[in-house]
Amino acid sequence: MKILITGGAGFIGSAVVRQAIAAGHGVVNLDALTYAACLENVASVADSPLYHFEQADIRDPAALARIFAAHRPDAVMHLAAESHVDRSIDGPGAFIETNITGTYILLEAARAYWLAEGRPESFRFHHISTDEVFGSLPADPDVQFTEDTAYDPRSPYSASKAASDHLVRAWHETYGLPVVLSNCSNNYGPYHFPEKLVPVIVLNALAGKPLPIYGNGANVRDWLYVEDHADALLTVLTKGALGRSYNIGGENERSNLELVRTLCAILDELRPGPRPYAELITHVTDRPGHDARYAIDPSRIREELGWRPSVTVEEGLRRTVQWYLDNEPWWRALQDRAGVGERLGVSA
């Protein structure tokens, strides 16, 4: 299978690129190379005959038409998106343009290609989204997001992703475009751009800087190791039912404070400092509209497709910390990019 992967130089997209090539699929990596992209993320597969890179913007219809015609993919995996909630608070326009308008233009390009190819039944358009479209959950552990949970986005980021989900479903129902969708919980792991919680904590700790936690740190997330997520996405692409959506979770709920304390304990063991890293924890003003809890019920993907996560959060965090310790040149090169190391999302 030849897969066109949008956003393949990003954190999750590059994990999908690496796993797809390892599985023997051809990959066309389409990426605009915006601030969070890094071609080093796919350097391990860049010389493979199965890999092709196209620098292009999903908002450029002519570029998309050329790429579809040149590479004739069997499937599209759409991961290109603006994804940092704090940046969406400060600058929502980029999220509207990329996540909504970009998805619309990509859908139209895919539909035109699919029609020109004679509507092949094997073609798939896989739209990758987030559990944040469902809003916020109460503390009750028996309450989780399912694929039937009503949408209730609360940030410009999640609202833009909710809109893109609706567009994909509409293109399936109205035009018959063969689509599958997935909504995932919080990812972490190697190559995570250093503006999200896990890499911020690891890199601040190594630098002896304060470890910022929004509010009281009680906000709960379900943590999904990125390589598990990539495996799940390829499973949805190849086995998922048309028009169906699948929630992908790590089955690893932790509060932000619990997660940070776990990271500190791992760092104490792997890279001991002059004092316990947990002493650097600093509570800062909460994010505007900060959702209290996300948790995914993964029953559908487990029962229909036979997939479940393989990595516990403790093991995944240990692998992640070790990866950052072993790959300092990678993250050092990204620390000068706009916004990295700054507190964002306070303009509300």
C-alpha cells in the first residue's frame, strides 16, 4: 500500500511514517515544515526506496493535485494540524486556516483524485483527531468518552478539530468518500516537540529550571505512547469499517501532578541532580478554560479491530526520558524556535 501522510515530519506523523515503512508500505510524506516539524524525525527512513518527501501546504490545491497525480496513493492519513492549545489561545487564526480550511482543501483534492481513479473501493481517507473535541469529563472514573459522546470543544484548538471531524463525515455522507476517523488521547514519547508537558518537564529539569504545572495539577489525562498510537492508526487504516470512528486511548489515566512526579522520579534515577527534581515543581496560573479530565473508552477498537496499547505509562515515560537523555542534539536544535520555552496561552 502507498500512503500519503500529511504532517509526517511532526511528532505523531513521523512515528506513523517510521512504522508504515517498517511494515513495508510506501510513504509520501507531505509536510509544510512549519515551526513544529523536523525532518530529523524521519532521518532513519529518509534513504528508504519506500519513502518520498513533498514539502507542501494542505491549503494549496494546485500542490495537492500535483502530488496526488504524481504518487497515486492508495490511502491518505491526515495528521497535519496546528495542535498546541496554548498557541490556539494566543493565535486562533492559524488553527482555523490549517485545521478547518486545510482539511476542506485536502478532502476536495482527495475526492477529485478518487473520482478520477474510478472510485476504487480500496481507497481510504483516514482523519486523525483528538479526544479534546468531546470537552471535559467529571472525576467519576466510570465516565469516559465513547465514539457516541456529544462534541463539546472548549478551546480554539479543539473547536477547529471538531469542525474538521464534521467535514470528514460530511464528505463521506454527501459524496461517498471512503473515510475512517480516529480520536486519540494525549500522546507522549520520542521526538515530542519541546512545548508540550512531558518534554517541557524533562528539559526544564535537566536545566535546573522550575517545572511549571497549571493550577493545582489535578487535571487528568489518558496518556498514550506515540508508537502505540502509530500502530493503532495503521490498524484503523487497514481494518477499520468505512464511515466508522475509533477512540484510541492509552488506558493510563494520570493527573498532571502525578505524571510530573513520575518523571521526576525517573530523572532522579537516570540523571541524578544536586537535589530531587520534584523540588523544582512550581504551580503557575491555570490555562484559560482548562478541561478537567479526559478519558477514553477504547472498547470499540479493542473489540472490532483487536487492538490495545502495549506500553504502560511508567514504561513509556522511562523510554521517553532515556530518549531525551540520549538525543540532546535533537532537542537543542529546536529550543531557538518561536515560542519554545515561553509561557503561552495567557492572553485570554
